[in-house]
Amino acid sequence: MKSWGIVLTAAVLLLLPAGVLAQESAPFITSPTDGQALQGVVQIAGSTQVDGFASAELAFAYADDTTGTWFLIAALAAPVTSGLLAEWDTSSITDADYTLRLRVFRQDGSLLETRVTGLRVRNTLPVETSTPTAAPSAAVTRQPLETPTPVLPMATPTPAFTPTSLPPNPAALTTSDIYSAMRQGALYAAALVLLFGLFMRLRRR
């Protein structure tokens, strides 16, 4: 029994380094992820640690581009192990959907590649809100919706209007004022008639 335990322990020790090396033998990007919405300066994280590393580069392309045109983001001369690969300023490009590509070139002339697809740059356009899709049900019974009874807002009572008494008009004439003015007018008229009569008698002489 002890010999079997020793054999199993040795096998685990032999397989563990091989598994670790296998994980480190391919480049990968941990951030951003597929379909993520991006704004401003985006940090690209991942790993370029591979056997025989020579150099690496990050580039992007339009998601619907069929010409194979890629735009360089950064070139890496040293390998990176699970860290920051580069910073991508998305404010300098048009809002659209893009694909991000990481390539690692090895000393033997081969290359390894990984991509992140469906990246949505939305610096000026609104970011779409994804709606979760419910799993289809085997039997779904649709009940008619009840029409809600509209609730009318309560009318706000209008306050009763209270008339405000106006101050007395200083230009208004009373009855006594009118009679007084008429008497003065009659006296002035009589005086004018007497003066006119005296004037005519003096002329005749």
C-alpha cells in the first residue's frame, strides 16, 4: 500500500509542472471580455508568457471589417505574466464594434494568437442595455390583461374671489359740488350780461 502511495505522489508531482507550463504556453487576455462596452482609457490585462517568447503586439480592427486591416495599440518587447499589457484610449476612435487581437511571436518564427470579440466602444453613443431572455416554457397560458381603471386627479378647489374695495376717486363730483358750480356759472353769466348792457349804453352816449 505504501508503494502505491509513493507512485501516486510521484505522478502528481510530475504532472503538476506540466499542467502549469501548459497554462503558460498560450497567450490570453483577461480584460476586457467579449461583448464588453468600453469608454475612455481601457486597461488591457492578460499574459504573453510563452516558451521562446520573442515579441508581442496588441491591435484592433472593426468587427465587420473584411479587409483584414488591423491598427496597432502597443508592441511588447518583454513577456508579461498575468499583468497589464497596455492602455487603449478608445476616445480617439469612432464609436463602433471592434475586435481586439493579441499576437505573440516566438523565436522559432511561429506565433500564437488570441482575440476578444464584440467590444462596443460607446464614448458618445448610449450603452445598450441587454435584456435577459427567459427560458421557454413547455406550456404557457396567457391571461388577458385587465384594463386598469384610470385614476382621475382630484380637482383643486378654486379659492373664492373676495372683491377689494377701491379707494374713493378724488376726481369724483358730488351733488353739492355740481349745484355750487351751477350757481357760480349763473352769477358769472349775470355779471357778464350787466357789463355788456353797461357797455352798450356807454357807446350810445
